[in-house]
Amino acid sequence: MRLRVRRKCRPNTSNHSNGIVDLQADINRYLAEINANPNPNPFTSTSDPDAIIEKVRRGKQVLVRVDQLARQRAGFSNAGFPNIA
């Protein structure tokens, strides 16, 4: 049996009462600073493209394997339909 615990909502006493408005203002301020730079440096990657592709390939293999295990544990075949015994 699970017991339900009710918590009273506390009033927001922090300085973040206008969280979304503050976040939007911070984003706009950041973009203004970035765009004010007359000579921005372009992004240049120093990573090996073949290494990046290999990492993506390994990550996909892991995700496919995790999906297969989850389907097996849930009783689903690879086609997405429940296994009928």
C-alpha cells in the first residue's frame, strides 16, 4: 500500500518570480552582445569527421540493442505486435 503525502505549496519567495520574463531578457541581452561583435570568429571543428561518424554509428547500435531488449521484456516482437503464445 502506498501512502500519499500532500505537500503544501510554498509561495515563491525567491528573486525568480518572473522566471520566463527574466530568461527572455537574459537571452536577448546575450544575443545583443554576440551580434554587437563586428568581427565574430566562425566555428571551426577540430574533431576528425571519421571519428564522429564512428561514434554516431556505435551510439545507434546501442540504441537499437536497448530497444530490442525493452521489446523482449515487454513481450513485443520486432514488428511491434505483442507476442502471442
